[in-house]
Amino acid sequence: MAPAPIDVADDGAIRTVTVNRPDKLNALNRATLEALDAAFAAAATDPAVRVVVLTGAGPKAFVAGADIAEMNGLTPVQGRDFSLLGQQLMRRIERMPKPVLARINGFALGGGLELAMACHLRIAADTAKVGQPEINLGLIPGFGGSQRLLRLCGRAAALELCLLGTPIAAARALQLGIVNEVVAADALDARVDALAVQLAKAAPLALRGILDAIHVGGECALGEGLEYESAQFGLMFATEDMREGTAAFLARRPPVFQNR
């Protein structure tokens, strides 16, 4: 029986999802995409989970791409279905009502970079490399790479990465806005853990409102985005967490949010 393609582990309110195919550099085949989709669907509705950390097993790769051996035999219809399956996962992660941190511990190439870009925050080791090398296979990005690169770092950088297919170092990815932070490889776990703990202590309903407002605002005109933000802002006044947060501030004590 084949081992599970992902591992899921909880530490308090933090859930870590690990792509567990280190012998394949954590390449995304259909089974892995389906397992990830199910894992994020479960995390979205589990009230005990406040933050999700996504990473890859082994020392070399976050996710080094889609599984080329599996793709090699696909028909055009099967190729489109494979793309849609990947895009479904990326959209699920992007629309998660809880923060998702990508812990980029190594190569994040092709589908791996697409997976990382769907996360809300991306922390990379200084040894990591990212890229969209599909052009070298006679392909184009299929899980949203062309669209999210365009939105994250602009037309020039998106064209460079997709047309040339050359991986770039983590430091350059930071300059382009593809990752949020780069840390020494031996400090990656500690930094991601610290951010996850910080987010797990934050007001969950406010986190969800921020995620929603930024996602909606990125896909509509400014006026509509501002209107949506005001609506979300007003909703926070119906929450006990807002009362706790403001009362704690006035009392000069740390708030304790209860997700209600």
C-alpha cells in the first residue's frame, strides 16, 4: 500500500500540512492534489484550527512541480482536467477563512510555486529557489502561475519567469514581492512557528474579514472594494472578540479571543 501523499499534524490551534513525497521532491500528482484539497476543506471548517502551515517533506523541496511522469501520458482533455483540479486546490487555499503560511524550505518550482502563491504569507529559506519552468517542458503554467505572478509582481517579472523558465534565488523572489520574507535555512522553522503562534492568538473573525476584504478588493474596482471593507468593518462590532480586543486595550492587558 502506497504511503499517504500528505501528513497532517496539529499543535494547538496550528495545523501543519506536509506534502510527503520526498523521493519525488514532493511533486504534485492527482492523488496529492486531491489529498491537499480534502485537507484544506477539513481545516476550513474545523473550529479548533486557526492557522495552517503548508510545507514539503525532506531537505530539498517545498514542492518541485507537478508530477511529469504522470503528465506525460495525459490526453488534451485529461490535461485540462488536471489543470482544473490544481486550480480548484489553489482557489480553496486562497479563499481559506484562516491564514495559510507557506514554509518554503527548498525548491518551489512550477506547481510548487503556484501552490505557494495561493498561500497568504510565504516565508522562504535563503537556500530556496522558485520559478515557473514549464516552458522547458513545452508547457505553460496550469495551476494559476501566470495569473498570480502577474498580480503579485507585475507584468515584467511574470513574463520573465514564465518565458525564460529560469529559477531565481529566494533573495530575488523577495525583491519581486513573490515571497514575504527570507530567513536563514536553520532559522526557518523558528520564524514560521513564531508567525503561526502570533496569528493563532489574533482575533479569528477579524482575520477572516481581512482575508475576505483583500481578496474581494483585488478582484473589483476601488469603490466596490471600499464598500465591502466598510461592511466587514461594521460586522466586527457584532462580535465578542471586538469587545474583548477594545476592552483589553483600554485595560492595558493582552486580549483573549474566543472566535465569537
